[in-house]
Amino acid sequence: MARRSIHQNVKLHSQRTGNKSIKITLIEDQPEYCFTWSKYGSEYGKSVGKQLQKYCCTQCRSIYDKKKKNAEDTEPIPCLIFNVQDDRFESEIENHGHYCNPQHLNQIRGKELRRNELAKIKHTRDKPAAVHVKLAESITQRFGERGEEVLLDIAQHAAPSKTGFAKAATRVANSLHPKINTISELDDERNSNLKLTVGGEVRQNLDEKYVLWNDENNIIFGSPFFITLFLMAVEIFLDGTFKYRAVGFDQCYRIFALVNETVVVPVFTILMKGKSTESYTNVFTAISNLVNNVPIAAIYAHFDCEIAAVNALRLIPCFQNVIAKMCTFHVRNNMHKRYQKLGLTATFPDAVAKFINKFSTRVGGKSSTHSNWSP
Ligand SMILES: [Zn+2]
């Protein structure tokens, strides 16, 4: 027996989000239950001057598909015809009877809100935990007046388990970007927009990109604004971390600019393979080219203790007026490591050990003055 539907095209959620709503029809004698409808085939009706779309019962269809797969006999799927222009069902009576069980409205409400919140990740880029909080907020906002029991029921259908929902949110976030495993893949024309913005959107000003340069081993992130800061900085700081780095790279190298003598801003973030003078020369040359080889205003460039980087810097046009200084902490730390490695502290007579100690302390004093410290 076909149940008669009394409401057409009931939309359960706000149109503001711009997401597609689940189309439902309510059931006369069971006000809290409904059937859900999904698109069946493509649009038609041009010959009669209409824009029509067949919708079939979602639940009946899944039963139908399962039976067909097992080569079982099955009844035709109940369908309705939807008028796209008028945004309503042409007929409210199904052409065939349902063999599915109608679904509770709270289930649809929950699914709808879940789908909505997951769709928003594309714009918000929220973390799964934040998306879960927003889902709870949406449920309260939309159905709060219906009482605690209904809210809980909807929440249960929206996110049956917190980890399951977090996984779904992660899947959406992961689907937003193509998987890029090597820098060369970024050079592929299909992916080249990802050099412009994180989301791959094209900006009006094409100079406004965030991958400033790359070869197949290294990639420099920054922006035109940061290049300006770099040019006018009073001092610059260069440091890499080998411990925390992207997969496939040897280090994450960063250049900071001291701006207005007060603020230190990271102006370039560089993922690098290698730490030889040659590697640094490649990267620093690229940076010099970014500023048309104009010497930057900075007087001092501070390093930790990387001689390869310091040696590379000396030959780069944009750094020609910059004096390289090494960090006393790192230099002394390195010296101590060397002494210990050579067993000097143990075998040297007291006087020599004292001298070494004094010497390394002096190094600290020397480097903190504004004189040129040459390694
Ligand atoms: Zn059905």
C-alpha cells in the first residue's frame, strides 16, 4: 500500500549555506516520519517546455539495488517528478508503493546538519574537534526549542560516534587538496595553482603567490609583502631545524627579519634537501633573484653555527653588505662538544683546561659585540 504524502519538498535546513537539502515527503498518519528522495537519471522535459527531474525513494532504491545485485525479484522503485524551475514536486503521489520503512525526522535532521557542517570545512578549514563543536551549536540553534530529548536524538544521528565524525571531517579536509608527494609534482600544470594559495584559488594579482621559488630539491615559501620586509630589515636571522621538517626534506630553514628594530618576522620558510654550501648557495641565489640582486638594508645576518650557510651567504649579491655573525651559544656549545669528543677536558692539565674554558667564554664576549666574527 502506498502511503500518501502530504507535504511537498520540505527543506529541513536553511538555504543560506547554499548546500543541497535532502528532499523529503511527510506521511499523513505519522507526523514524525518521512521518506527521503534522491535524483534518478538526468533532467528532462525540454520538449514540453519544462525542467523536470525524476526523484526516487532513497531507501527503496538501496533495497532495490541490493536485490538486483543478488538477482532477486523486486518491485519498481517509487518515484516522484520534481519541477526544477518551480522548486516543487509535480505530483505528490508516488507511482509505486514503498517497500522501505519511513525514517524518523530526527534522523534526517541529524544527517542534514552533519552534511552541512562537513561541507563548511572547505571554507573554514576547521579542525575536526572544532567542527564537532560547531555541529553541536547548529543543532541547538536550529532545534533548541524542541527540548533536550529531541536534541539528543538529532545529535545521535548527526554524529553517532565522535571518532567517526572526526574521521569524516579529516576525510573532507584531505579531499580539498590533491596529494603532492614531490616538488616536481607541483610543477605539473594541473597543480600549478597550488603555488598561488593554499587552496589553489587564483588571485587577481598573480604576484601574490606563496611558493616564491622551487627547484626539484628546495622550495621557498613567502609573499611579496614579506619580501619587502626582508629588503628593509635592520638585521636578519637564519636558522634551520632538522628535527621538525616535512617528509622528504632534510630541514626546514627559516629567515627572519628584524623590522622597525622591534618585531622579528619570519619572511621566508624554506624546505631543503641537503645542508652543504652548495645547497645553501642554490637557495640564497634564488632569494637574491627574488629581490633582483639588490643588496638588502640589513647590516648583520645571525646564524647558529652553520659554516656551510655562512660561506654560501658571502658570495650572494643581495647579501654583499651583510656581516655574518654566529651565535655564541652554538659556537661554544660546538667547541665544548669537540673538546669532549677529543677527550681534551679529561687529559689536559688544569692550566690548559682553564685556558680552554676562558677562551670559549671570551668567544661569547667577542661575538656579542657588534664586531665581525669570522669562523
Ligand atoms: Zn521507500
